[in-house]
Amino acid sequence: MRGAAPFPIEIGGRALEAARWGEAGAPEIVLLHEGLGSVGLWRDFPARLAARSGRRLFAYSRAGYGQSASIELPRPLSYMEDEARETLPRILDAAGARRVILLGHSDGASIAAIHAAGSGVAKTGCVIAGLVLIAPHFFVEDVSVASIAAAREAYENGDLRARLARHHRDVDAAFRGWNGAWLDPRFRAWRIDDLLPLIDSPVLLIQGEADEYGTLAQIATAAAKLPHPPRVMLVPGAGHSPQFSHPERVIGAVAAFADAVLGLREGALTGGIGGEH
């Protein structure tokens, strides 16, 4: 966690791992990790984004991930909705957030969208000034299920468990909580695209063109259903995590978007993002 200031927070009787980057003060960008992520698994992305943008960043590991308190399995199939509507408002309040961009990756992007659609402002007083959704899921696709099934095989018979164990205190809770939910046959009906028309915040969508966990149908659906045209950046050659494979491009786009929607710095975005589709 290069450049991070780690600290614990307690939410609902659970101790959660959290960290800040940038100058002291209320966070301006809140990071929501993917289905196998954590504070540490953001790698150096937050430090680089904070340095490039001049913004204050905050991240936390959801219960069952990283060094946060563990959970009982199985996770409910509503785990993303529960996080967005119940836990995230408490997190934003504990972090002192007042006006932020939610930056989510994969499951974290879905959680950010659900929260913005239901607006937690009534609970927290925190305004969602914008959303950065990296490789979001708005519905379940065959490619998602196939890749998640392959991940289970790698976890049970390959080296994935050992690699993840370096980052999660309870690696089985982290992996099986996510994997078990997505591979439950009932989860095939999960979708949140009906919430997209309720999102009033500006949105930046980022997806790798070679994403192994979702197709560009996710981006097309969001572009069609959001009430305001989103900014879209497709990253050629990138898979599910373009913020790691193409960091300069993603960091530059997020920094420009933050200038535009937070309106606190010179150089606000006036046109499309480079490489926009």
C-alpha cells in the first residue's frame, strides 16, 4: 500500500481495514474493490492516482476481505445490494465524506451504482458527485459465469488459493463468499440495470476490450439506460483490470473526470476523454 495511511474502522460491530492517500481531510474519491480485492490489492493505483490528481482517496476492505473481520458463509445473493444500501452509508459517514466520487471495480462498480441509484445521501449527507465504474456488472453473462467457474478450478486445484492467502486473513471466506454466490444457479437472475435510470450523477465507464469477465454489452446497456450520457473509455488489449494493465491511461482519465465533476481544480474536462468510444 505505497503512500497509504492505514487505520481500522468499526462498522456494525466489525473491525474493517481502511486506508487513506493524499493530504489530510475528507475523502474526495472512495475506492470500492472487486470480488477478490482488498485495500492492499489496489496495489500502487491509489498512490499514483492521488499524486496525479491531487485528490484525497479512501479505501476499505469489505467484511471477509483483506485484514477486515471475517463473515459467515454463504454470502447472501443480495450481498452487493446489502453493501451498497446498508454498509456503504456507514462507511462514508465514518470517513467524514461529504462530496465524493465513488470509484468501483467489478463488484465494487456494481455496489457504487446501486448506492448512487438509491442515494445514500439521506442517511449520510454525502453527495455522490460522480461515479467511475471499471468493468461493471449490471447483469450476469455467460462469460462471467464461465470465468468464475474457471477461478474455482484454479482455487481448488491450482495456485490461486496460495496467491490470495497473501492478501486475505480469511482466504476461504474471501474466495468462497464471492465465488459461491456467482455460481449459485439462482444468481443467474441477478441484474441491476433497472436502477441505472435513477443515477443522476455523472458517470465514467471504463472497460478493457478483452475483459474475460464481461462483454461490452454491459457498457452498451449503461449508455442506453443512464439518464445522462456517460463518458466511456474502452481500453484495447486490456482485460478485467485496466487500472493495472494500463495505469497511466486510466489514472489520466480518472483525474480529468475528477477535475470536471468536483470542480475544485483548473483544467476541468471540456470534451471527450482520449480514446473515448
